[in-house]
Amino acid sequence: MGRVAAEMMTPYPPGIPAVLPGERITEPLLRYLRSGIEAGMNVPDPADPTLGTVRVCADGEGP
């Protein structure tokens, strides 16, 4: 939370990106994605589709 995403996260449904590389990851966003995954939503883009980990930019400045 608060770090800059290095990967896209597109929940399906609805199939619209929730986070693009370079955007800050917020607490409400993580709550939305994690609760959706618990309810059966698919998030195929990130390296870890369970969102146990998320790739972020090392310097916090974006890709």
C-alpha cells in the first residue's frame, strides 16, 4: 500500500484495469481486489494472481 505498481491488475469481471504500472496502490484498491478474489473474481495480470504479493517499483517513482 502506498507503493507504485510495476504491473497491471485487471479484475474480471468487469475486465477494466484497476491499476496500471506507475499508479499508487491504495488501501481501498487492495480491499476491493482482495475481497473480489475471495468472492471468485479472477485477476490474471499480476505475477501473483492471489495478490499475496504485488510487483512494485523499487524507487517509488514509477516505471
